Amino acid sequence: MDYLDHLEAEAIYILREVAGQFEKPALLFSGGKDSITLVHLAEKAFRPGKFPFPLVHIDTGHNFPETIEFRDELVARLGEELIVGYVQESIDTGKVVEQKGKNASRNPLQTVTLLDTIAKHGFDACIGGARRDEEKARAKERIFSVRDEFGQWDPKRQRPELWNIYNGRIHKGENVRVFPISNWTELDVWNYIRRENIKLPSIYFSHERDVITRNGQLMAATEFLNLDHEDVIEYRKVRFRTVGDMTCTAAVPSEAYHIDDIIEEIRLSKISERGARMDDKVSEAAMEDRKKGGYF
Amino acid sequence: MDLLKFITAGSVDDGKSTLIGRLLYDTNSVLDDQLEAIQRANRKNNDGTLDLAILTDGLKAEREQGITIDVAYKYFQTEKRKFIIADAPGHIQYTRNMVTGASNSDLAIILIDARKGVVEQTRRHSFIVSLLGIPNVLVCVNKMDMVDYDQAVFDKIKTDYERLAQSLRIKQIDYIPVSALKGDNIVTTSINIPWYQGRPLLDFLETVQIDHASDNKQARFPVQWVIRPQTQALHDYRGYAGRVVGGTFEVGDRVVALPSGFSSIVSRIELANNDLNTAPEGASVVIHLADDIDISRGDMLVKQDEQPAVSQRFEAEICWMDTRPLDLNQFYLLQQHGKTAKVKIQDVIYRVNVETLQQSAAAELDLNDIGKIQFKSADPLAFDSYVSNKANGGAILIDLRNNLTVAALMITEPVD
């Protein structure tokens, strides 16, 4: 088998293990290319049957409109259930407080909304599209990653994970985060998207839009960014390499209109995918700290 | 393009993480923003060069202590191959994490510090590599720069390792003298080691042939999930979803469902609405049978003339991975693929002293102990020996009190 066949077969196997081992799993869907790839893999794993889990989107309210439009079309085509957890609701009920200032982002608030959504629906497993090549803390995480009743990851006490045997047994209140594409690289995902002809939101491809430069990164000019007189708006040709919400995802200048261009661009890139994520730049251990707190 | 999965193992401070950092760095797999992060962290070696170990030590606790606690997976590719590295901890306390990394590797790089030679951790790691059935070992004698690139040092270590390997089940062993810190024999041939005629490490990794011994494996298909849409249009649809873990299935094969023993014929194989004629080892597919027989998750389809042992009692090699010792009065949960069954360990047949590789009688097994046991299962299980088919000869034990994975089992044979 070709390596893409191998990665696909492994991911399908993991998705079916989730279906077999858990009573109330969910697939965390962000509208990004990795979770879109997961949905495609779920179709391969379970069709012509229904998915044994709903899609769950943690909505910061600061999304790219293109992503939400794409999400709704995808869900309509699939005929599967979509559950949305709103960060706005967590703010309105006083569970979290909105950050202030120029670099305010709702990204860190998501964790609370995520954990509340998990508790509200009683999810015992959450499938996510994280990959080990993205970030050095993720490089350490098991494919079945157990979270305690506070949603926390304990990197020093991970269960041994042998061969393709995944131990998903947990106590009530705990949950397992499952990462079926752990072993895929960014380039693998793009090659797979090309091979399978998977549709993506338009913002992954080069387009023209208003941007500003903040902390050396190109950010989409939007009301969510608390723009002031120091921000100079430019009309530039850009695309997004990774898609989070508008306050933490930076654009890259790009002429890549087609998937072949994107693959070539990534192959030659000297910057990592998460180099365009403001949320990872907070500190050396930003991702590890967020995971310990219950993040995806 | 094919994929090579390898593990790196060695004693604390043998320079494993540095070796991987060097491989990534010298193959241009480290990107600018990651390099900047290393520079910001400002961790330097004694000679002022960048400490590349920080590329793989992904946890705060690891960076603080300068040790590897858990496996880090790293990905890189060259023109010739794709690689997945499992960077495993060397410290004895984290042996179970090394076992995790070893279980999915095709090749093991064992690092030996040229100044220290073969030490206890070398023996332990080599024994685990052998136990887990990794066919190829590459011994990298590291820190050659600190012994003046002396051939006699390398030859002595090679002789010592060959002696150790005589009592192990490793098919192919190769040796390379390197300095991960200086880059000798990593990507390019070292001018400091003219007496070494072989290939540098990267060249070796790009071209090494792995003997998977998979050619004559028997066909096995553990069922993970039954697809039954029960809609009007697909009223009679019933597909068995799973992954082939040995051999090949073809439409028309006469198969038996285990443990029930009912037989039928493969009428259709599909993947995402595409009909296939065959499903090779490793493929995730949906299989349909000509007859409606009772099959559910945990059952296994096999070819009628290639059946594994079905029994409630087996002997197995075991690696104990929990701080709480093996308790002969306790039920454990055995998991093989998606199949689970309660088991009782009836006997510890022996424990292995990994320093001498001698077997001796033992009443219990503690953290990191390796030995052999006999167990009895509440339900019949279908196992191959681990040596003949890793994917259908391995299992884990789960402690039902805390749900932790406490042991790895490598099945040797059924007991009548």
C-alpha cells in the first residue's frame, strides 16, 4: 500500500474503534482542513450507515464567515447532526470574561465552552484533527488521550499505547480525546485532499482582502481585532494556511490559487504551519499549558 | 513512496535527542520559526553550538531536567523515503514509554556512548526490541569525537554487542560510528573516520530493506463495527467493518467466524462505495458474507483453511508496566484489537534478568519486569503466535480498578 493508503486505513481503523468503544462520542469540527479531512474519513469508515457521532463546533463568534457557510453546507450534504457550543453564551453567563486590549482573543475562552459542551451532552470521547507534526507537545500525545474529570491532560502519566490496541476505558466524568490523523503531516493532509478531491473553504486559496500587520503577522482586518489609528489597512493577495478564529489566525502572502500551487508552496516553505498562529506564540509551552487546561 | 518507522533508544545522555535533532536539521526539516524558538530558548552545548535536543523534548518537565520522559514522534522526508521517528526515553523509570514507541517500529537505532560501551540500558533496550519483534537494529556508536575517533573503541563495542545479540531474536544488525553533536556520519561520510567504509546514517535509513516476514501471514479480519443502515433502500445491507491484520482476503474466499465457527463465503469487499476484489494486509474495508450469521464486534473472520489457535488458555511473554505489581488473585481485562475478555494470570513461568538474560522462577512481576506467564480467559480467544503475526499475537492487560494499561502480552502458544 502507498503511504496515503496506509494513513487512511489507520485513521479509519481508529474512527471505528471510537464507535465500538464509546457510548457517546463526538467529532470536534472547526471548519479547518484537518477536521474536514476527518469528516471525509468518517464517511469512508461508516457509509452507507449514519455517523455514530454528531459533529460538534465550538464557535467563538469570531469566525471567518466563509468557514461557517462551508460548515452549514457540509452538514446539509452529510445529513448528520451538528451541535454548536457558543463562546458568547459562556461570556453572557459570566463563566468567562472577554479579554481586553489590542491583542484580545477568544481563543483561550474556548476551553471553557468546550468542557461545558462535553459535560452538557455527556460526551465520553471527542475526536479531533490534531497532528503530531504541528507542535512539540502534540508530538508527545497518545492517539487515545485520556482527560480527567477537569478535562486536563497529564503528560507525565500517559497510558502505554501498544501496536494498534487503544484502551478507551474511563471512569464516569472523564473523557478521551482521539486523534486519528496523529501521524499525518501537513503535506500528507494536502496530498490526501488533492487525491480525494475534498472541498475546502475558499480562504485556504489565494484571494484579495483587507489586512493589517500586527506583531509581524498579516491579520484579516475585522471589527474583532479592535482596530485603532495605528493600524494601516492594506489590500493584499493572501491565503490562510491554518484556520482558527479571525483573532488568532494570520494570513500568508500567496499566489496559490489551486491545490497544486498550495502543495508546492508548503513544500518550499521555511515557516511551519503553526508559525501563523498567535495562540502558540504566547510562550514556549503555550500548547502544553492549554492542553493541561483541557484544550483540544 | 514508502514509509519507515524507527525508534531511537539509548541510555540517559547518550545523545538520542541530539541525533534526531541533527537528522532533522541536516535534512532541512527544521523550519525558520522553529529554529528561532530554539535560539530564544538559548540552550547551548559546551562548545557554544545550538542544543538540538530541544527539538524533541516537547514537555516543560523534559526541558527543565534535560531528559526525555515520553516518546516524541517526529516526521521528515527525503527524496527517497518518508520517516516517522519515535524518540524514546532512555531512563529505566520510563521503560513503558519506550515499549510504546517500539511496538510500532520496523527498525531500532540503539545508541551507545563510545566512552561507556555496552551498559545495562543497552541490554534492556535491545532485549525489548527483540521481544517486540523489531527485525532490524542499527547500533550507532555515538560521541566518537570524544574518543579521538579511535577504531579500536568502535571494534570493541561491536564485539561486545555481537555477543549480547547472540541471545536475542534480531534478524539484522548493522553498526555505524557517529558523532551526533559534530555531525560525523549522519548525513555525509565523516572525514574524521576514514577507517569506516560503510554508509552514513541517513543513506542507511533511506535504503535499508525491512524484513517484515509478512509474505506468508495467514488472513485475519477482526470485526470492529457492523454497518446496518436499516433504511428502506438498504434494508438488507449488513457489512462488517474492520482492518485486515494479516494475509489477503478475496471475494469468493470461504471464511469462518471465530469463535463461533460458523462458515460462509466473502460475497463483496468495499471501501466507501467502491467494490474491491481483494483486501490486503493493513487495509480498512467492509466485508459482506453470503449468509446471515451472527457476527459482532470482537469476532474475527479467517480463511477456513488457515485457522489460528482458539483457546481459553495461552502462554505469553509479558512486560509489566505498572507501579502496582502483578496480582495473581486479581482479574484483569485483556484487550486484543477490539476484543476484550476477563483473564486471570495462573502462573508466572519465569522472570528474565535483563542484565544477564537469565530466566528464573518468580512469584510476581514488578514495574518494568519482563517474563513469561500463563493465563486463562473467560471467553475463547483467537490468537496467532506473536512471532508469526505481531498484529494478531499481541494484547494488553487493563487493571479494572483504575482502567490503566498495565502489561503488554506477546502470545507464544495455546495451552491444551
